[in-house]
Amino acid sequence: MTKTPPAAPPPSPSDTDLQLVERTVAGDQKAFELLVIKYRRRIERLIGRMVRDSDLVEDIAQETFIRAYRALAQFRGEAQFYTWLYRIAVNTAKKALVDMRRDPVVSESSLKGGDDDDETSGVENELTTSETPETVLAAKEIAATVNAAMEALPDELRQAVTLREIEGLSYEEIAEVMNCPIGTVRSRIFRAREAISAKVRPMLENQSGKRW
């Protein structure tokens, strides 16, 4: 009598991304669900900084995961999974924007964020270390200036600085996502920082001498 081989253990959140990918390719749908749960918010935030219409973010994110699922067998683990996924998200968002003939821009709502623990609120949180009415107001004004400066950046500069400063990707990972040399990534981030600094510097100079 042939014994039935034991069933594979269910996927665990502690599994590495590569293990979850391998499980998914082998037919374990639960493994892919864990990947979606793990990265959905980050993917939606990324897309939210590329499109003005917040109603489209969820649709583009869903399309991103569909494309990723279909291409999962091609993932070899040579890059980090989320870097690979981010690249699909960026390309999916760009395609959607081209199809709709819309320019990629940063929306005010996506920069403000809807959650208290959203990384996009980091600029404002870091500036309000002394909770006095003056410093809170100044911090909000500076944060708004930073957001406006980012919105005014060309698409490629905004993507690069967003992936670096908000998503925390390395230069190597950004180069993979944006499909360009690391030198180009460094140049784009430098130019983006310079453009943002030029807008913020006068406000900081006005605050010189005041203790934050």
C-alpha cells in the first residue's frame, strides 16, 4: 500500500520572501496571500505618489500583484523580492498614466498619509520635537513646503528621492527598480535634494536662532 506523502506545512509569516515565492510557484496560494499582505500598503503608497487620482491607487496596486503573480516563475532571487515588485508597480503605474494621458504627480493626500504610523509623515514628526505652538506651525509650514517642492520635481527625480528617503531603498535597489545605473540614481537624488533644499532653506534661515 502506497503511503500518501505528508502535506507541506502551511506558510508562515516568518518564511523568507524567496520561500514564499517558491511555495506560490509550487501551487500554495496562501503563500502569495502573505506576500500581498506584507507589501500591499507599501505598494499603494508608492503608487499614490505617482498618480493624482486616489481612486486609481487600489486598482493599479491590484494590477501590480496580478502581473507579479503571473511573472513569479521568472523570479530567481537575484534581487530582493520587494525591489522586483516595486519595479513592476512603477511600470504598471506608468502604463496606466500613459493610457489615461495623465502626468505622474504627487498628490497632496498621498503625501500627508492617512495613518499615524505612515512613513510619509516622518518629515513633520521629526521637526516637531518641541511641541510649542510656534514650532508646530513652523514644522507644518516646512513640511508643506517640502511636499510642494517634491510635487514640482520631474517624474524621475521624484521617484528616486521617494524610494530613497521615504521607502528607504538602497541606491542599488533603486537602480534595479528604475532600471538605470547607480550613478544616475545618485545624480537624480542629489538634484532632487538640491531642489527641495532651495525651497526649504529660506524658511530655515528665518528660524535661525530659535530653539526647536
